[in-house]
Amino acid sequence: MAGTVDTGASEPQVAVTARSSAVDAAAALLEVQRLDLVLDELAEQGANFPHKTKVAQIAQKAAEGKSLVEKLEAGIVKFEAQIAKIEKNIVDLRDKIEREQAKIDAGQIDYRQVAALSADISALNDRINNAESEQLKIMEARQEAKKRIADVQVKISELEGAKEQTLQAYRQQMAILASKTVQITAARDEKRELISPEVRESYDTQRDQRGGNVVGLFDGTRCSACSLAIPTAFIDQLTSPGDIGTCSECHRILVCLGEQHDE
Ligand SMILES: [Zn+2]
């Protein structure tokens, strides 16, 4: 039995020292388990910190915004080509009107030709008006697109700020968790030194297999881990403070501490 000490030792002083170190070892085992559970909790907090989801959501929104800006910019390029094309058309129409007007002004054509040219000029002016009003509509659409780009860019920069804040909160949280983890790990390792290598190995193996609670405290009748009463036949393994055994019910490591025998 690991941790069990022969209390029938011939030198009482040695026996008392050994017993007290056995109690220390049993208490250390419980403390190691408690600290390991705290470390598990810290690791879980680190792994489950919601920054990843938040950052992913923000990145998604920002990407949507950027793709909208690209679309709007492509739209503006198209609008500008349309505006330039209409502009060129208007210039051509004005040139034509000027040439026809020059023919009328030259005074060398008859009234029928003048009437035909005048009708032509009037039709050309209508086309110019139509082209100008179409151009205006496109200019308005371009203006609207520019305004939307500006709005979306404000949103994108807000999202970038929110992302930075989230990451900063995460880094702060991680720094706190890391420093706690270092402290608690050091405290746990110190306590581990008090436990015998066999018990330590049994604890580590069980912890790998079961995780979490692998050590129960024997209160004289029950195992604290499974809450079941230990049959009398097994109790004699756990009579002295510092005894370390196995729970007959849940097979966890069971420790006996003196101060638990109150009842
Ligand atoms: Zn048990």
C-alpha cells in the first residue's frame, strides 16, 4: 500500500515523523487534484474565450463591406464611361447644329432648305436635351454610389476598431490566464513533490483516463468522490491518517486524513 507506514516501528519518533509526512502526502494529493482542476478550468476559459467568434463575425462583416465598396467602385467606373460617352455625343450634336446653323447663316440656300435645316436643328436640340437629362441621372447615380462608399467605409473602420478592441481584451485575458497558470502550476508541482512516485503515477494515469476527479476523501464511512459507503471489509486499508488506498466502489484513489474522523 503506497503511503502506508508501519506504525509498529520500534522508534516512536521516526514513526511520528513518517506518519506526519504520510498525512502531508495525502493532503498534497488532494491539493494537487484541486489545483489541476483549477488549471483545467483556466485552460477551458482560454480555449473558449469568445474572441474567435467575435473576430470572425467582424471580419465577415468587413469583408462584405469591402466587396460592396468594390462593386460600387466598379459601378462608378461604368457611370463615368457612360457620362463621357454621352458628353462626346452632345459635343458631336452641337458641332452638327453649328455646321447647319452656319449653312443657314451663309444665306445661300432657299427657304425650303432653311426650313429643313431648322427642323433638323430642332430635332438635334431635342436629342441634346434628352442626352443631358440622361447624363444628369447617371451623375446622380454616381453621386449616390460615392455617398454609399463613404458610409460603408465609415462602417468598415468602425468594425476594424471593434476587432482591435476584441483582440486587446483577448490578449489581456490571455496574459491574466497565463500568469495564473504559471503560478498555480508552480504551486501544484511543489505539492506533487510530497507525493510518492507510485501514487503520483497512479494519479496521472487515472487523470488521463478519467480526467478531473480521481481522488476521493475517505471520511470514515464514505468516499467523497462517489458518495458510496465503503464496505467494512475494505475499511481496514484506511484506518490511519495519511493512508492512501483505492475506493472499492468507484476505484478512484481514496485518501484518509485524520481530521475527517469526526463522527
Ligand atoms: Zn469512490
